[in-house]
Amino acid sequence: MRPYNPLLGYFGCSKQPKYYLFFFNKLCLLILSARAWYNVIMKGLTITNHQSPTTKCAHRVQRTHAVTIFICFLLLCSVDLPYAQTGLQGMRLPFRASADTTMDRFQTFDLNSPVFGVNQIMEGTLSDSYIVGPGDGFLITVWGKRVDSFQTTVTPEGKLFIPQIAEIPVAGLTLAALQDTLTTEIGKFFFDVRVSATLVRLRRFQVYVLGGVLTPGPYPAHAVKRTQELIGQAGGLLDEASVRNIQIKRHGQVVETADLLRFNRKGDIRFNPYVQDGDMIFVPLKTDSITVQGAVWAPGGYEFRKDDTMTTLIKLAQGFRPEAYQREVELVRFNDDGVTTSTSVLDLSDVTDMAWRMPLRPDDQVFVRAVPRWHETLQVSITGEIRYPGLYAIERKATRLTEIIEKAGGITEEASLLESFIVRADTARIVDTEYERLKEVPIQEMNPEEYAFFKMKAREQRGLMSIDFHRLLQENDPAEDVILKNGDEIVIAIDRETVLVSGAVASPGAIVYNSAFTITDYIERAGGYGWNARKGKTRVIKAKTGDRIKAKNVKQLGPGDTIWVPEKPYRDWWSLFLQGLSTAGQIATIILVVDTVSK
């Protein structure tokens, strides 16, 4: 390869030997032009007015010739300079590939086709760190006095063919390094040109995805596909498959380890690497784990990775919650015997502390305590016949029932103090194991004591507090003014002002409450007993407690109470007669047999 000649470059000539003709033409015209102008100038100095017209005419002819020669020189420079600068006019001839490949080393691709179009192939912006390999297609543009471009593909040998120049090894280079290499190599042949290389086709290859995936096997890939995409093509990970220790093997060696959990949790692209030609993705099974509990956003167990630190674990758990007490974080670690443990307390309040970089071990447990009562919100609800129902804030062990009723604007005129109540949330959440057991037992199998207990618990409203609102608000009894707790529900009932009569009466329904009425009065207002009423089984269901009381034991009815008159059970007297007759016959037969045997 000939060295660069600055004299040729001055005349705008290519560095190829075949283009020395341009230099020779320009040099000759320059010498002739200089000689002609020299004659014109020198003779022009000797011409006087006394010389003959013939001499003056000859001088004018020489001057005309000099101007003509100079114009020819300028035309030659302007016409052949662009051609000499690029020298790529004949480069579109196809170059036949070697016999061991079907891919042309140099092709003219249709850039608008759906297969090769730049706007079709590129799935995203490529960084300069993209690694070039066999099969990548490039658009090479040479910028000089004229602009020309051509398309070429990296050969299976890893070379990029530049027509009439050389085959340049490019496999393994990044896009940035490829740009520099092409500029340097083409710059050895052409003066003052700029070269750009644009990736317009991605190479295709196969990658094996094996191990803990649904459908292991080979899958098509290209150089901008990442590990997670190929695992998705293989049907995704199995439940027992590793998420943080996925191996990328190249030439039999593990070159990278993908951590898809960190990639999906934090968006760190480093843990979801690109694949390359000949790669194999192997998904092992989960083995060791580490745990974090307490005041973090995502507590639980996480798969262990050998380079895990305290920082890694806290980031996997999405960081500390605001109430986390970072000055005393407990780390529980198994000793070498694998049985006993040791506990250490770490101060993670300072992110620059060495404790953040502490390496973790398999089965480590981290406990993050919370500051007690951090931003504690205490509130109660009040609903029903109150002027401003809703939620109200309270102070721990300080706010009383009357304060909330006063804040809510007081009760309305339609309120029923006798039926109003409070449900305490923490008491309602208590589970009665005996009642839960009896709910699964058939009634026929319960003994009398169990059945009585079951009926009592079934009628009971969980968390109901015994508060007499009438004594509280009408008589100002301080004993009824209880201190409220977080989650209490205050219900101010509506005054129904009726008594419900239901069951075996002529016209069951609600009857306006009258404090002077007895049970008989209400039943008469309902049309009297029905023909099949069991008068002796009449019961009163109290509105406040839900208790069922025998009618003869009720001294005073109240608003909202229910009078229930049960029906007589249906009896098939003929069937009963037949059953009795059959039983009498059986008894007579037994007596007859016994009497016969005794004789």
C-alpha cells in the first residue's frame, strides 16, 4: 500500500496508482499555463508604442492562448476532482461469495423492503457498545466532494468487504470501534473523506434455552435480544426455577449471570444481558435463600446470589418503610455447625456505613423493627340519626362518647336512644373457637348444654357494647360515657315507633307504638289470632337485644319490639291412627308370645 503523498492531495487526487493520470494532466496544464503567462508578461514589458502592429498582434495571440490554457486547467480540476476523491463509481458490481457460504459479501439491498428496511428491523436504539458479528448488514456512506453509499454484509469470516480497497476484519468490534476502523482504512486510499457506517440489518442466530423453563430447546434470536425475552419464548420459568442465577454460557464457559428479579424490581439493564452467537441460556433450580422481615415494602424470602450484600437485599425488598428503625437492624446468621445462630445488630441509618456492604450468606435473616405508633391514626365512625355522620379522630385513652356526639352535631329528633349501640372493633375480631366448632356440628348431635350455648352465641352481635344512651344523654350518667377506642362504630338507631306483629295472626304487620298497649291489644289490632295459632307459644323479640321472651314474662313492650305467634304444627291424624294401631298390634303380639311361652 502506497504512503500518502501531500502533493497529490493538494491537487485533489486519489491515492490509488491508477489515478496518477489526473495528477500528470494537471501538472502538464499547470506548466504550460505558467510558461504561456510568463511569455505574455515578459513580452508585454518590452512592447512600446513604436513597435509594429504585427508584433502587437502576436502578443495578443499569445495572451489569448495563455488564458485558454488556464481555463482548461481549471475545468479539468473541477471535473475530475469529485471522481478522483471518491473513486466509488464502479463499486456497485456484485462480489461473488466464497464457495462455502450462500451470503454475498457485497450486495445492493433494498433499504425500503420489510426485511431489510432500517425502520423495520431496529427494535430500539442501539448503543455504541453493540458487538458486530457475521451477518450484520451495514450501509457505508463516503462523504467527500461527492457523496456515495453502498451496502455490505459482514462475512462468515468476520470481515467487511470494501470494494477496490480491502476486506477489513470487524467481528468483535463495537459500533464505535467499527466507525473508527473504517475511517482509518478508507482514509489510507482517499484524501479528505469522511466515512459513516449505519447498521441496517441485525444478524440472526440460534440460542439454546435449557433448564427450568416450560419448553426447553433452540430459539431464534438476534443481537439485541435479551435473556428475559428468550426465556419468555421458551414458555417462561418453572415455579422451582432460579430467577437470580440464570447462566449465560459461551464456548462452554459461564460468561454472565442474569438476575431477572433485580432487573424487574429496579430496572437495572445490567442484569438482563444481551445474547450473542453461540450462547446457551441455562436456568438452574433455586437453592439457597435469604430473608428480610419487618418494616420494608416487600418483606419475604429471596433467592440467594453469591455477590449479595445488605444493600442488595434491602433493594430487593423495595427499601425501608418510613417507620423503619434503621439504627437497630438485626441480622441472624447460622454458625459453622449449621444448628446454632448468632445475632448482630447493624446501624443502617448512614448509607455510607460499611454495614451496607456486608456480604450476606445463605439462610441469613434480617429483621427491621418499626418505630412504635409511627403516624398512628385513631378514628371512630358515627352513623344513623346524627346531624353530621362520618369519621372522627380521637386521642388514645382520652376521647369520650359524648365528645364525638357533640362534634357530630348531636342526635336528630328521630333518634331512638333505646336501640342505639356501639360495636367495638377489636372485640368483634376475637374468634370464639367453641362457637366455630359447634357451627360444624349438626344440631341433632349437640347435647342440651351445647345447643343452649350455640343459640346464645348465634343471637349475639360480636363486639356489641352495653351502653344505655338514654341514661347517657337524658340523665347525664357519667358511667355510660365510655372512652372510645380506634375502630369503634357508634350507631344511633332510628325511632321506629312501631311494634311488629308477625306469625299466625289475621293481618300481620307493623302497628303504631302505644305505651299503654299490651300484647293482647297489639294482636287484636292485627286481626286476632289465626285459626292455627299456638297462643301459648307466643314470644316477644326485644329490639335492643334480640332476646326471645315468653309473652307472659313481658311487662312492657317498647318501640321496635316484635310479637311472634307461631303456627300449630301440621299433623296427619290418619297416619297417626295407623301408626298407633300398628304399635298396639305389635304390643299385643308380644304379649301373646310371652304368654304362650310361659305356659
